[in-house]
Amino acid sequence: MSTDFMVVGNWKMNIPEEGVVEWCRSLGVWCEGRPRGLEVGIGAPYGELSFVSGEFGGREEVFVLGQDVSVWRGGSYTGEVSAKMLKLWGCDGVLVGHSERRHVLGEGDEQVYEKLRRVREEGMVSVLCVGETLEERERGEAYGRVSSQLHRAWGHDGGVGSDFLVVAYEPVWSIGTGRVPSEEDVREMIDHVETHLEVLMGEEEAGKVKILYGGSVNGGNAFDLGRVEGIDGFLVGGASLSFEKFLPILESVNSGGVGE
Ligand code: 13P
């Protein structure tokens, strides 16, 4: 995987304010003058994936992500979407274990484990989301929670390989709330994730895995957050829902010092 700073927009179950077509056109225009060293990811709803991947096919700096995937490879599972389908729709990767899936939709670590493997089987990258709840942080269990999520996702079969993994640290209490951990807290957790990955896959492999931060990232805080040591990118929800709000985040990376 490249060493570029990665900014991933996760539209969740929303369509951007200006519509998908206009949002993508704006990104396409921005990419023409794009600085080197930045990759942009788009986590679009299923119905939009083919269009989005069609718009950016061949552009190596833009990659398209599904927001979830089935644990099954195929068959009679009404409503499920397989990794093979995501691949057919042009996805390069998939968000796996997002906190809304874990905490709102009841997804467990066993499912996260299976999903990582389905994504890997199709040669796509998983953006594995980990993060603690507010109660866990207040009880001093944040590091334990994140270690356990990483450990269970990795399993005992050698994991999915560093080429197929990005980790996104998203504290649950920061998602959609406007509350952002201190830069020191983010740095310490990124450090913790790095150390844990080293234990799981060895130092060399772990060094290749990008670690993103997500949770209330916006145009006002992206520059400072992006300079936190060890951060390789952002996972952005609300501020990706209009290109006007997403742009300052991209530009903050552009303005120097970020990801260095
Ligand atoms: P917000 O940026 O809206 O806090 O959402 C973060 C997120 O969940 C991205 O996946």
C-alpha cells in the first residue's frame, strides 16, 4: 500500500447535499490539481457504488469502498451483499466493523473476523474500524477494548495480511457529536494500535498498515489532527456530506506538515 495520506468520506445511509453526481464531479475537478501524497476514499451506499467507481475508474488516487459486507460468500440470504458483488460494482475496499454496525446493529467480533476474510478473498482492502465507548474510556478500558477488537479480528490464522488492512480508530463517543479527543489521546491510541499490530504481525508488516482517525473531523480541526504523530489519514462522516465541507479537510492535508 502507498504511503499517501488517506482521507476517506463515509456517506453512511445518506446522499450528499448536492447529489452524488455533482459531489463526484467536484472531486474529479479537485483531483486535477491534486498534490501528490493524498488518496481519497469514498464509502458510498450500495446503489451508488457502480456510478462512483465508474467516475473514478483508472484514477489511482481515488478508491471506492462499500460500507459493509456479508459474512457469506453467496446464496439464499435475502438482502445481503457479498464481497464478490462489491468487487463487481468496482469497490477497492470495504469498511468493516464500523461502530454503527457494532453498537446499533449488534455486529460482533466473530462477524468482523469473517467479513475481513471475505473482503480479502476478493483482493480488496478492509478498513477495520475500532474504538471504545464513552463508558469504556471513563472506566479506563479504552486500550483494552481496542486491543481486543484488533486481536479478535486478527484471529489465529495469520490475519489478512498488511496489504489488505487499514485500521481506523474511531472513538464511539466522538462520532457525530462534535467531541474530539485531545491530540495527546489520539497519539497515544494510535501508538497503542501500532504496538498491538506489531505483536500480531511483526514490526515490518505492522509498519505498512495505515492507521486513520475518525470522529467529528472537520475543516476546522483537520490540520491539527493530521499532524498528530502516526496518523495516516481520516475517516470522515458528516463533513463528507457536502463537497464544500469536505474540501477544507482535503486542503488541510494539502497545506503541509500533515502525515509527515
Ligand atoms: P463523523 O465524522 O460524522 O463524526 O463520523 C465519523 C464516522 O463514523 C466515519 O465513519
